[in-house]
Amino acid sequence: MIGESDIGAVRSMLTAFTTIDERQGGLHGRSAVVQYLRTDVTELTRARVAKESLRADALTAAAAFTFLAGWKAYDAGEHGLAQRYYLQSLGLTREADNPLHQAWVLRIMAHNGMDIARPEHTLDLADAALSLATGRASDGLLSMFVVCRARALATAGRGTEAVAEVRRAQDLAIRGDNDELPYWLTLSGSARPAVASHAAKVFRALRDHPNAAKQYASAGRSYGNTSGGLSRVTALSMGALGREQAAQGHLEQACTTWSQALGYFDGVYSDRAVKQVGSIRRQLRIFDKRGVGAAAELDEQARSWQLAHA
């Protein structure tokens, strides 16, 4: 029989594993997360509860931990496995009768579809998530659902609507800046940098490189100043910022930004990190041929990172 302390223990482990994940990437500690999910978390969903009111809390904690396992699979580049974990998490949120948590899982499924260039159902997923969240979420939390829909609209070629949704998301994020977010949402950090990061992806999809760069810079600053050090997401934001600077022809500036990104990537084990550093190196070879002085030295720095994280 389980009680509040058992659920609290799972929540504490969720916080600990999430902190490590963001500092060192999804490939670090992944087997430990999966093992804990198969044992303690699975037991939590099957055990009798001391009082029936705790059943939903137990299922919500299990859904959050399953979500983390999916996130780590995604960060490891195993997208099919990630989706299976997300579907399991979605089922647990429904069993817990937690529509807002259900919306959160639908949201990540929409984002993942766009990330892996499989956007066929992403607008439907984003719409469903926003519908469930509306009237239940605080302004800060709602902003993350709105910007997800903005991204899906941009991917669908509906640019004017997408930009309008970005503006709405930004307004909501500002209004909800001090909102307390649910514990199961810890992977995304606070609303404003999350909205900035996804707004950048909207503008990237619309080939608006100046606005994409502006939003990536905002996200990178916000994440980089977060207590506890959000290394991976800061590095990814800075890496993407360099790409947008390069797209505008600001090659020296891009090199400076990528050098900062590589510093944040130090000690991060992530398939996304590997792919981004590889992309940086490919662009640096072009820069070197164009006579950009910093390119060769930075390429060697990136090569050393690849060797250390192989």
C-alpha cells in the first residue's frame, strides 16, 4: 500500500533526474531512469493506495516520469521510442483525469513531429492541446500552448496566423512571468525563454532570419542566467543563433556565438548536441574557404568536442 510519502519520493527522483538531464543531456543517466521507471514507478501505478484521493496523484507522478523517459529517448535520437513513451504518459494522464497534463503531453508530441520533419498531424495535436489547456492553464503555461500552435501554423505555411499567435504567446508569457507552474512541467523551464525559443523556430520556418536570431538570443540569455545551469538548452539556443547570424552573412559574429555554444555543450551528452556540433563544423569549413580567420581555430575546438563526446 502506498501513501503520500511514496508519491513524494517519485516526485523527488523526477526533480533529481530532470536536473541532471538538463545539465548533461539525455544520454547521461538514461539507463537509471528507465530502471527506476520499470520498478518503483510501475509499482506506484499498480499498488493499493492508502486513500482513494491519492490515486490521481500517483498516476500523475507516473505520467511525469514516463514523459521524462520519452524526453531522454528523444534527446538520444530514438524518436519512435520517444513517441511510445509519450503515448504511455498520455494514457496515464487520462486515467488520472488530468486534462491539463494531458494537454502538455499532446503539446510535446506536436513539437516532436515538427522536430523530426513529420508534421502531418502536428496542427491537430497543437489545436487539441490548446483546447484542453484553455480555461485551465495560467497565462504563463497557456503561452507555451499558444506558441506551439504558432509553430504548427508556420510549418503548415500559414505565416500571418503564426506571427499573430507568436505575439499572443509573448503577451501571455509576460503576464504570467511569476506564475507557479506544475511540477510535471519542469523540463521546459519558465514560460518566457520557452516561448522565445519556439518563437525563433516559427520565424526560422518563415525564413525571417533577423527575428529568429533575436528570439534565439533572448532564449539563450534567459536560459543561461537560470540558476542551476541549463547547459543543454542554452547551448542549443546559442548554436541556433549562430546559424541565423550566418544566414544573414554575419560570419565573424556567428563564430563568436558558436564558440560560446561549445562552452555550454561541454559535458553534455545528447544526440541533438552531436548533430548541432556537426552542423557547425560543416558551416565552418565553408567559412574557412571564405577567409574567415576564426573558422579554423573554432573548427578544431568543435572537433575536440566531438572526440571527447564520442
